[in-house]
Amino acid sequence: MGLEFVSPINKVIISIIIFAIQIIYSVIWFKFFKMGPLEKVWRYMTYGRRIAYNKK
């Protein structure tokens, strides 16, 4: 319905832009925190207790 009108090259460009935004966001995030939000959830499920969300 929506994506069949987008050419394959435009899909590649959109995916590269999204990837670049994710890289920039993660660099900024890790300047302030030691681990990512999903890692915190993963550790909580693994150890069964809250892990301190330490800043750098």
C-alpha cells in the first residue's frame, strides 16, 4: 500500500539514514551511561534483581 511506490534506491537511502541516526544516538547515549536500556532489562531478567543504572 505505501512502500510499493518507493523505488529500491530510495529504500536503501532511507535505511542508511535510519542507521546513521541510530549510530549518532548511541554515541551520545554512551557518553552519559555505561549500558544501554535493553542491556538493563536483559540483566534484570538474568539476575532477577535491579541493577544500578550508573552514569559514567
